[in-house]
Amino acid sequence: MRFHLRLLSVCAGLLLSAGWAIAAPATPIGVEGAKHLLNRTAFGATPAEIHQYAKLDRTEAVDHLLQEADAAPPPSVPEGLADYLPPSRLRAAEGDDKKQLIRQIISQGLDLKSWWLNQMLIADTPGAQFRERMTLFWHNHFTSSLEKVKEPALLLRQNQLLRQEALGNFGRLLHAVGKDPAMVVYLDSATNRRGQPNENFAREVMELFTLGEGNYTEADIHEAARAYTGWSIDPETGDYKWRPFAHDGGSKTVLGQTGNFNGDDILDILLSRPETARFVMTKLWRSFVSPEPDAKQIEKLARTFRDSRYDIRAAMRALLLSPAFWAPENHAVLIKSPVDLVVGSLRTLSFHVPDPYPFIFSLRQQGEDIFSPPNVKGWPGGDAWINTNSLLARKQFLDRLLRDDGGGGGNRQMMGQMMAGGKKLGMEGRTRLASAMSSIRFDASAWNDALSQSGLTAEQALLALPPADTVSPEMADRAVLRALVLDPAYQVK
């Protein structure tokens, strides 16, 4: 036995002296690592999910997450949500018929928001959650809003596109989004015609979608706008439509290249620039790693992104396996978005939510009204999530979620808050709101059982940092949970 051990030691020494590295056994990421990974990539994490991922090492955990994301099926769409209303029908309507159509559009828009919120809640694996989070990331990158587009069916189509390519190919996504009907309407591409170029899309595709501010000139924008002329929409079907008679087929010079470019040619030129990969990776870093990007590591990740021909899955794998993602100094440095706070709380605590309709109004009050970003730049995130109004709304939501009077169903104060957020609702909407609120349930016994089976404490399951305030061990279970979610530590991930 001693001879064999000595032989192994000699062999190891020879390999090391020859420049060979001996891989150390992979170390499981543990509870803290699992919680960190899942809170950044999913919307919260249940005790069972934390327990499952804690056993894996970093590579196993990230790869398992991506495999689950790949396996996530596309969500089903309720009947009527995809119905498109041609503008001509609304223009032709009069009196009560017109009012009814307007109410129908408003109701369909609220149904759309509730539908997506439900997808975030019911995605049944951390990987499926990750796909929804990436869909939300692209929703905030390629922004469009109901207020400008007005037609919910078009926003639904865009959402399905973003989900389809959430971990697909950025180049393919960029080309598809450029011709996406909701984007055509939102950035006025349909009014971009030969001799009268509208520069909205040309500007935003450079500043916000690819290169980033400062990496192009006004002349580049003007010339690129000429290339996008002819991109339009069929108002009767809501489909993209190419109008060749409106296209400027002349020579254009964009970013130093000259030719009779069309819109797709310009997008390819933007994709060929190193600034594009750098810009997108910087946004991903701020969303998943820390508020302050590391320029050297961004450059390395951007190179991986470009070398993979803009494979989003490859870029996210590299980012999630980077030393920076796991660095202790980057734990608990991101402020939870309203979606993180609402969906994450409901998921982590395993609330029974048959209809998430009330929570679209809570998100609105907290500052993240999905499908209605504040402007073309989207939600800035970070510290901007916390201001006087939003902080109050966040605390009210958490305070009322775990009140002793039923955790939502019988909570008249929470009902009042939701009603205030949806004050323009008609009778039908208010009836649905009341019904949905009454059906929300928190099963404290089931939560405690899940906690016990995972071997975690409530503090371990809920907080990324030790609590700022002491939680008395004499408190009842619900009071402990309420104290923890109201602690400042619960606001970060």
C-alpha cells in the first residue's frame, strides 16, 4: 500500500513539473451558491430547488439550468388573447360600439399582462424560470409598449418571439425584431419612406440595441434610415409587410461602408462591429452580476459572444461560469426589481395564485408595469427601483402579503391597494380583481414542511444577507416570515 501511495505521489510530482495541472475535485456550490445562482437567474427559489442545486458544482449547476431552459415548452395562449383588431374597424365604429371596442382593447391588454405574469409564476423548473427571465431581459432591451402600439395581439407576438430566441441567437433576434410588427409601430418604421426618412428605428437600433451611445454619427443614422425604408405593416392583418415602392435603393454610407444597402444589410454591419457584443454583454453583466462592469472581463466575454456568432446561450454560460459571477463581493449587490419582489415572493413561499391579475397593479405601483416600459430606453433598473413612492409600494406589498388575516385573500388593505392601482377598471375588471384576491392562499404548514425537508432555515431560504434586524425566536412562524421579508436584506439578491 505504501509503495502505491509513493508511486502516485511521484507521478503527480512528475506531471506538475512537466506543466500538467491536476484538476481538484469539483466542489458543490452549497446552499449559498445555489441561492445566489437561482435568485439571479430565476424569480426566487423554493427550498426544494435550493436543496437540489446545492449538491451540484458550478459547471453542473449552470449546465443543468441551461438544459432545463432548453426543455421548457412554449406557453399556451388563452382563446381570444391573440385576436387582432384592425384599426379600420375601430375608426369605423361609433357611439357605444366604439366604447365597447376600446374597453375590449383595454381588457385584452390587462389579460396579456396577467398571462405573462402567470407564465413567470408557473414555470416549473429553475431553467424554465430562466427562460422567462431572459424574455424579460429582452423585453427591456427591445422595448415596445401598449401605450404606443395599442394592439395587445402585436405585443403578444413580440413576447413569443423574445421567448423563442431568449437563449437563441442575438443576430437572428435582431433581424426578427426589426421587422416585428409591434416594433414597426413603436418606432414608426411604417412612416419611413423614400425621400422622407423617419430616423427613429435607425437611431434606437444603434444607440439601444447594438453599438451603444457614442459609437456612431448622426450621418450614420440618416443613411441607415434610408436603408430601412419600405419596412411596414399590413394594418388589416397586423403582419409585417415589405413595400418596395417606399424603399430608397440608392447608395448609402454607414460606419465607413458604402453600398446600395437595405435594412438587413445595415443590421449585419452593426453585428460585425465589436462594440455590439461589448454593449450587449455589459447590459447582461449589469442584470446578472453587478452594477459596475469589469472592462477586462467584459472584453473577454464579448469575444466569446462574437466567436460563437452571437449565441446567447454560450454567452450566458460563460457569464454564469465567470469568476466574477461567483465572487463574494458580487453577492447581494443587485436590487430586486418589482417582478423579482412580487413573483419571487409568491414562488419562494409557494403561494397558491390561481389568477395573478391583482399583481399586475402591484407591479405598476412599484414601477415595473410589464408591456408598458416608461420610454424607449426601458426601465433603468438598479438604484432607480428605489424611490419614495416605489419603496412605500414595495413595503406595503410585503407587509400585507403575510398578514395574519389570511395572507391575501381576506386582506382588505391589500385589496384597497390593488383597487387603487386599477382604479380605471370597469365593473367586470373589479369583480375579477375581487375574485382573484379572494382565491390567493398561503399554506404555512406546507411551507414549513418544505423548509424542514430541505434542511434550511427560513433565513437561509429567504435572505441573501444576514438580517439587519434581529428576529425573535419566540415569534410565530408567520410573524418570522413577515419580519424576514420586511427586512432590508430581502430587497437585494
